[in-house]
Amino acid sequence: MEKFTISVNGKNQEVTADPDMPLLWVLRDLLSMKGTKFGCGQALCGACTVHLDDEAIRSCSTPISTVGKRKVTTIEGLDKEGHHPLQDAWVEHVVPQCGYCQTGQIMNAAALLKKSPNPSDAEIEEAMAGNLCRCGTYNRIKEAILTASKSL
Amino acid sequence: MMPNFPFLKNKKAEDKSEVFVPSRRDFLKLSSLATGGFLLGVNFQCAGPKGETITFAPNVFVSITSDNEVIIVAHRSEMGTGIRTSLPQIVADELGADWSKVKIVQAEGDEEKYGNQNTDGSFSVRMFYEPMRKTGATARHMLVAAAAKKWEVSPAECHTENSQVIHSSGKKIDFGDLVAEVKDMPLPDPASITLKEFSSYKLIGKDVTIYDARDITTGKAVFGADVDLPGMQVAVVRRSPVIGAKVISFNDAKALAVPGVNRVVKIEGAGIPPGLDKALEGVAVIADNTWAAMKGREALEIEWDLGPNQTYNSAKQLEEMLQSTAKDGKVRRERGNFSTAQRAAGKVLERTYLAPFYAHATIEPPAAIAHYQGDGICEIWAPTQHPQWARQAVATALGLDLDKVKMNVTLLGGGFGRKSKPDFVVEAAILSKAAKSPVRVQWTREDDLHFDFFHSHSAQRIKATIDKDGNFTGWNHHTVFPAIGATGSTTELHPSDGELGLGCTDFPYDVPNIKIETHESTAHTRIGWLRSVSNIHHAFAIGCMMDEIAEARGIDPVKHALQMLGEDRNLEFKPETDGKYENYGEPIETFPWNTGRMKKVIERVAKEANWDQKLAEGKAVGFAAHKSFLTYVACIVVVEKDSSGKVAIPEVFYAVDCGIGVNTDRIRSQFEGGAQFATSLATTSAITFENGIPQQNNFDGYQIIRMPQSPKKIHVHIIESMEKPTGVGEPPVPPYIPALCNAMYKLTGERIYELPFKA
């Protein structure tokens, strides 16, 4: 067990953890931040997506020891009021069905829009291909990303 | 006892839906629940800023506070269909509540109090449309009476809107300001309650945004694994690798040496048959956190007696099942004489269809939290579709009376039938008792894919006869698949009447000679039900075969389906099935199988898709229609091949008749999602077994479609109807698969006889 100080949503957090513990479980179990979801543990579904600096990463496969000084942003910190343009677009298009994968989808989309504020259909499909949705909300996700990109 | 097939309506439980009849005892229960209950992480208080708040609660589903807050209880589980919005929406509309301010509270599992809570079989709206209307109307009736009395006017001159009673003079009063008067009023005679005219509804039949949209998108929504309790430990279980395997011995020394691991506990499993509501044999590692429990599990050393299923190979069984369909089977429906038709036929088409095991693969793997308290009380938080069954299963496993088990229902991160089964909830309860602390049992994706209650693999053979004049004269359908019932009983070797009623014995086409037969097979894993159940493989086979028959007869497949449905009329299946057709648990007199309604959805989808148009090079369309769960659906899928030879699905057209539509946006979303779900079943997903063990471990092996493979534009056309409402969770899936296969045939010239096919 080791002590780590990581920056989560602009706040320094000190945790004692196995260096191999994935960031996902640090967030969920040690910091009780439940917005980031567990889906596969192998970076195959994207439900656990958070940002390390501006990069969307799969927190289930990112050991705490590799986070270092990079800033972690989770769904709880994407927008203080919970009104990031993507969050508003998600509600406007009523994207969620069960909703479980959606925080990961939104975080992944937010990283895309940072890099590419006006993505094409093809860019969206490529960027979102790592995020699974079993309910099948893909088309509304795409529409919501397009809507949000217009309001940015 | 639980019904054998919870996805069919349980009539006994349905009778309890009459709990809308107001009861003072329930009012007291609800009040205590509302003030003290931990419900989806919301601990709301009835005391408001103005001082002591009083509450009017004419029944268990609705209460109104003196602060003018309208609270509606959602008693069915939310797994993505929108039911947590749709049923309260009905109550609010009848009541005249201000929807933007309605608070929805999730009910705990208690069927004595709320009536049926088994969220399965696409029957929530079907079963509760009327009771929810009466629930809202009763409260409205009482509020109007109280206001009329106060104003000394006739109740007939008053109506409700925006959580106010409004008099024809324009006078208004908030519901909240009537609570003091109305709360002790005698309850009205249910016969005196009048329901609103459909045309006056403001919410029913409209697009209404789901209640949880904002919480979901901000990460605040509480799913199964999100509940945190003080002192909670986390358990991960190494389960019997082969169903029926038993632990001979285990060494937990290395597991206990992992920092954070506190305890290792053996779970006694049910063996063979494994049952639908029991834990599997296993060894649990209980730790301070999930990661420590996972690492501890890796360090376990277990010696297993693998038992009889260790030689099970699913490909071999499927081949044997296919061979069996060439023989005479057990006759399950008969009309005319197929043998005679076959002898007289000018042409006999004989085709076989294979479909694999499917896993539910909800993105939220099973997880449940239990807190066994020393005084013999067990409180649970779980993403369960069937809270009452979970409660019973926990009570049985722990030897408790039912009333000692409190079942809190969280949101479900997908269900599709998996989370009807309470095995994971039972595990949490057993482990909390052993650990003497609250425990969350956490399944990994590998656990989920290995220990699912799978949709059964299946083999089918269909023979169709065409006489010398080109008439379609005979239909002989053989179907074989390990039955759901086999999970609970080793003597269940044939598909049940219930499973056959899902798209097989209810074959609707007007063919003079019909013979439907089944064959024996055994289950070597846990079989369950997946979104639309045996309709999946039955619709695949029938929809593809009908396309071939139309082609053989030289008739367009849409025209052929319309022709073969015959005159507009109600169909009867009981006489030809020896009285065994179940009609999804509904009397066929109340919910008839009407060919006219089916023809209407077919005509509509053909019109919307512009079926008769000439398509561009590299594009093709396929059609199928299938009624399931009492909802009529027709589907047209467009496929295209790009220059690199890759196949895409640019457009899908659906027409649906589900009677009255409650939340039209959620109807469309179920169809949009259903098309995606069915695309996975058709093109990417399969579970196979070797040595009794599923060979797919995670989403790399068990693939579901991703955004680039998804059908792009999905057009959903809802038939306007005043017929009784029926569900839409499952009906989008069955017709989509054959429509896609038929489109692929047009595109490639090759028929599809086995799922999944590679697009």
C-alpha cells in the first residue's frame, strides 16, 4: 500500500492504495464518487471513461500509480452546475435509456469536442467506437454531440 | 411459488393491482416510508419550510403535501424502458398535477402493498394503465370535492390543472391548500370515479422526458453498485466453472494475505438443476474494497468436482439438435393434414435455422448490497426486475420470514430479463450474514458472461409445401431448444407451451395444413429469458422462410404476407394447440390476435419505406412482420455495400400498433434501441461452450455492436389507436432479425440460415 495525492475535479485527494489499483476503484470505493461506472475492467466498453488532463481514458485500466500530476476530471466535475453543453444536449434529445453507460459516453464526447469542436459524423463514430451502449442509444448520442458542438 | 415463467403475466399477482383502492393503512405506511426511507439515495423529508407539513395520500401511489408537492410512487423497475416515468405520467395526467414539479419515489419490493412489481414480459403499461388512471382520478375527485365544498359550488363546475383546482369562474386553489380539508374526507365509491376523455390528456400520448435524465447525465443517478453503507465490505466470488460443479476443498491462505482481504466464505450451491433463484456454488473473497477482493479471488486455490457438465460442448449439441429435427417430434399444433399436403405438393421447400446462446450483457454487471442485521432482519439494495422474487429468494436462503427482508430497488443498468433472476441478490444476503457487516457483491464482466441465464441456442427445420397451382398449402415447423424450465427441473426436455406461444404456435398465416413439432434436448447451463425470449429464434426462422416462400411463389414478400394473413378477423390458436396457447397470460377475447391490425402495420411500414421504389445500385431492402407480447410490428431494413465491400445499415423502418401509446418518445426509443440490440444478435453475438465452460470472457469475445456498426436512421411509425395499450420493450427485436437477413439476401444473393452471420 502506498500514499498517492491526485487531483480530482480541481481538488487534491490523498489516498492510500495498492499501486495497481485502477483509478476507477480509487474513485468509486475510496473517494465514493459513483458517477464513473464499472463495465468490463478491460478497457473494452468505455463506461469508466474519465479525463486525464484533456485525454479521455478508461479508468478501469489505469493504475493509480500512473496518474501522477495529471488532472483527473470525472462526470461530477465536468461542469459545476451539471450543465455542460453535452449534458444539456443529452437531456434535450432524451438520450439515456437505462443510463448506465451515459456518463462514460458524455466524458468521451467531451474529450472529442475539446480536440475537434465541430466533428463530422465519421469523426464522431470513430471517436465513440470504444463506448458500448447495450440499450442502443447510439443515434441519439450522435445527435446530441452534434447539437452540443453547435452551442460550444 | 413463483410462476414458471415470470415473463408471462402472473394472474394471481395481477389481481393485487387493485391496490389503487384507497386504504388508510397504506397511507400510514407511505407516510413512514416517505419520511424515513432511503430511496435511490434520496432521503426526503415531508417537513417543509412553512412548518409542519401534512400529507393527503388517498392510496399507495400518490400523496400530496400541504407544500403543494405531488409525490408519485413508481413501483416497477426502471431498466431503460422509461416505465419509472410512464406510469407516474398516467397518474399525474388524471390528477391534473404540474408534471414539472412532480416527485417520483421508487417503491420498495412489496407486492402485498403495490400489486405486481415483476418488471418483465412487456406488461407494465398493459397491466397498470387503468389502475394508474383510477389512482390519479380518485385523488382528483377528492380534491375537487374539497374545493367545491369550500367555494360552495358544484364539483361539476371545477377541474384540475397545474396542481390546482380551478372553478369555471376562474377561481383557483393549490392542491396543497386543500390537504387539511381533504385528508380526512371519506374515500369515494370507486364506481363514482370518472376518468378523463382521452382527448383532454396533456401527458398521455405525448413525448415526455424521462424523470431521471438530469441525474443520469450528471452522474447522480443511483444504480445497483452505487449504494454506499457505513462499514460496507465488498465481495467477489469464484463460482463453479461448470454448472453443477462442487467445491472439494480450497486453500484461502494466499487470498487472505492480500492486503485489504478480510475473509473467505464458501457459498453452498444448488447443484443440478441449478434453479432460477439460487446462488451458484462458489468461494467468496470479502475485502475492504473491490480491487482487493478481485486480487484475493485470483489468489484462491480451489479443487473442484466438475460434475457431469464438464464434457458439454455446445456445437456438438446443436448438431444433434439439428439432426433430431429431421425425425417426427411431439406435435404441439395441428391443422389439416401436412402429410397429405406434402404428397400433393408441386414443390416442397425445406430449410433449417440455427441460432446460438446469447448473453444479456447489461453494461452494469450484476451487483447487490445486503445488510444482514443481528436481529434477523436483512435489508437489500439491488437492481432487480423482480423485487418480490428477490425478497422471497433471500428469505428462503436465510431462513427468514418474508417480512424480515426489506428490498430497496435501485435503477438498473440494463435488465433484458437477466435481472429478473435473484441469484446475485441471494449471494449478497448470504455473504452479509457471514461477514456480519453490510456487503456489496460485485460481479465482473467475466462473471456476467460465464454465469448468465442464457437465451437458449436452437435448431429449427421448416418444410413448406406449394401445390401445382402455386398455393401455399402446408407448414411444418420443428423447433428444439433447451427449455427455461430445465434450469429448475431436469425432466423438462421439451420447450413449454409458454415458450412455443412466443412466435411459434401462434403462426398466423392462413395455410390449410399446419403441423408444429418439438424435440427433446437437455440443459447443461442456466437457461433464462432475453428480451423477447423464444420469439428471437422463432421470428428469425419464420420471417426468413416466409420470404423464401414468397419468392418461390413469385409474389412480393409484403403482398405475400398481406395475402396470407387473409380476411380481417380474430385468430384462435387454442383449438389446434389442444387448448394450450397462452396468449401472454391474457384471455384471447380481451387481447385478440387480429389480422387486420397486423395488415395495417405492414401496409404502413411499406408506405413509409417506399417499399416499391427502385433502389440504387448496392442497396437492398428486406421485410418481416411479427407480433409479440400482444404488440403488432412490421419492419423494413435497408442495407448497402460500400465500395470496399463493407455492409452498412443506413435505414430501418418500423410500424407498430401497441394500442394507446402512453409516452411516445419512449416508444420510439425502445424501437431505436431494439433495432440496435437485434443487430447484435444477428451479426456479432454468440456464446459457445467447451468442456462446460463459456468460451467468451469479455466484450472482445462476446461482441455487441458499436456506433460505427449501428443502424443509422431508425424511423418509428406509431399507429394511432384507442385499443388497450400493450408493451414495447420486447416487440421491436423479433421482426428486425429476419428483415435484416432478407435484405442481406437481396444484397448478396445468399440466404442466411445461421446466426450470427458476418455482415
